[in-house]
Amino acid sequence: MKKLFNKISDALLNQISKDEHLKISFSGENSQFIRFSKSKIRQTGLVDEVSISLELIHQNKTCSGGITVTSDEKSDIANVQQELQRLRKEVVHLPEDPYIVLPEDTGSSEEEHKGNLLPIEDAVNALTPAMQGVDLSGIWASGKIFIGNANSAGQKHWFSTETFSLDYSLITSDEKMVKTTFAGSEWNQKDYETTMADSIKKLRMMEQPAKKLKPGNYRTYIAPAGVADILGMFSWNGISEASIQQGQSAFGKMRNENAKLSPLFGLSEDFRKGLVPRFNGNGEIAPEQLSLIENCNLENTLVSTRTAKEYEKKSNNAGEGESLRSPIMKTGTLDKKDIFQKLDTGIYLSNLHYLNWSDNIGGRITGMTRYACFWVENGEIVAPIETMRFDDSLYNFFGENLEEVDNVAKLNLDVETYEGRALGGVVCPGILLKSFSLTL
């Protein structure tokens, strides 16, 4: 695919005139998918999908478009050239963009990360035995994901990676659930079977009568998957510089009111694991590592070049949406074997569900406790809890109520497939809280 990307982009860039600028984005995947329901295979297949998008800039006006690539070189080149002609006709009718970001050549790059994936022909036999005897619904996805980027200034990037994920739920007869994702780039059969056995153990606990809790504040442990969901909220009017400037960010209090978080909490953008490319849609390369929250303070925000122009800030080459691309949370000292002992009496939350801001500017997040959430007494699981709504502030659970942080961080791979398999994920530990607010 890299060869096809180079051929198509070269053909387009050779047609660009002196008063035009062009940005080219190329993305796709070669994946195996298997859909499970009631632990049986309901659908399986291979997906080879590639698309290309163009952004034409002419006299400070921008027009964008794209097509699906067929992998027939001559046909694809003819189709993208036709798309370029369409953009030329439309761009002259559009208004000028006062904060336009023109393409630059700041250096090219090439990264290819090889994984150790299950062979396609072995996937069924490797996956299905461990899930027998339970009601499992889920999706297996495995293969290569790739992205290319080029522009008329002469810059060119290529990135590819190989990953797998089994995103699944185990379901009781009365429709209580345990949700787990087993994912990575190096397949390990023993680790998979251990993970599945742990999920089944939690499922058996979920079959017990549920305990109804009253609204209130509870001592709580949130496992890494739940913490990853919370950190994902930081990309929605959170760590974005534009959101802060527009008065819409939960972190405006840290910038403008000297609000602090716990010294135990630290967050950075860190591309060293190679989960996602460092280049953004403009082909700009982000720092390899950028501290965001450290030592109680907001050290940096995510600043795109467009935002930098609009608000006279310095860009750190964030994406246009200024969302987290490769977040890593700092670990602490809490050992996995000590979690229940340290929790003592309270709530163990494996996952969170349906998160949203209840007070964006105040930093309050609401959601549900639906999956594999348990009441713990004297360091032992007593019963699952009935589904509850929580509503609490990040300034509480990442602030004064943060008691301990796991000493190991887990990769929570992004398994979305809306426009193709997503890249990246959140690397984070679990957290032990002195208090967490359940409201309904």
C-alpha cells in the first residue's frame, strides 16, 4: 500500500500549480473480523479498505473531498485527479479562511511496527475453546492499519502497525454483563485464556443476587478500563487549548483559578510506544513526549496550529480537534494483589458506561456502573451491585480523593470501527479513591 500511496500522491502533486496548495491523507486496513454471539461465530470475513482525502487551498480558501481507493493504480489515479478537478471548481466559491494552515515541509518520516498476530487460519481454533459454556457476544479484529500523509511543500509521512483486539461481553441469564477487551500487538495464548477465565469468574459473581446501594459517597476502586473511559472525556472540551480559550473546558479552573489536582495524578502525550503516528492531518509532527498534567498543575494543553494562529499561542502540533492521541497516565505504588485489602469496604468498578459531562466547566462527569461492579466488605467481594449513576468532579477523584494509583499501567486499545479500525488507546493504571459519589 505504501507504493500505491506514493504513486497516487506523486501524480496529484505533479499537477499542483504555483497558486495552489494540497494536503493528501491516505488511510486503510487489512483486517480479519469475526463476530460472536452466544459464543458462536455468526459472521466472519476479511476487510481490505483504503480511502484518500484531499484538501485543496487556493487564495486562502479551502475545499476538501475524498474517494475510496480500489488498489487499481491507473483507475485510482484517474479518480483522484477527477476529484481534484471538482475541488478546483468549488474552492473559488468559498469564503477565505482567516486562520488557514498552509502545508510546510518540516521533514518526512516512515514507521512500520510489526506485530506477532494470530494467523488468519488459526484464529477460530485459538479463540473459541476458552469461551465455551458461557454466553459471549463480541468482535474479533486483527491485522494491519496504515496511514500516509503528503503535501505540496514536499513533505511525506508513512505509518503502519499491526494489532488485534477481542472486545466482548459475557452475559448472565438475567442480562447482567462483564465487559472486557483483550488487545495488543503480540498474541499470547496463555494470557488470552487467563483473561477469559478471569472474565468468567466475574460472570459467576454477577449471577449472585445484586446489592442495592443508596445514593451517597463510597470508598471506591476504579479498574484501568474505567479510568481509560474517564481520561477519554479529556478530549471533549478538556485538554484542548481552543476549548479553554472559548471558556468551555473543564481545565479552565486550573488555568484561571489555580485549581490543583493530586500529585499522584500525572498525564502526558507519549508517542514512544508507536501506537499512533506522531504526524497529524496536516503532516505536522508532535513532540515525542509532552507533559500535560504534572505536580498538581496543568503544564501544557494540546494546541493545534490553527488555534495557535487564532489565539496567538505556540503550537505543539496537536490534531485539528486537539484531542488526546497517545495518552499515558503516571503509575503509583498500589500492587494488584493488595487492591481488595486496601479498598477494605466499598465499591469495585471494573468498567464505566455512558459517560458525559454533567458540568463541563466545573469538571463534573456522569455515567453508569453497569458492567461487573461489586460491593466489597473486609477485602472480599460480597455481591454485584445494582446499576447506579455516578456524578462527581475530576477535581475530586483525580484530586483530593485520590488515595493510591496502581503500580502497573494497562493498554486499553481503542476498538472503534466507525470509519475503519481506530488507532491507539489509553495507557493507564487503576485508582483507589477515598470517596466517589453515586447519585441515583
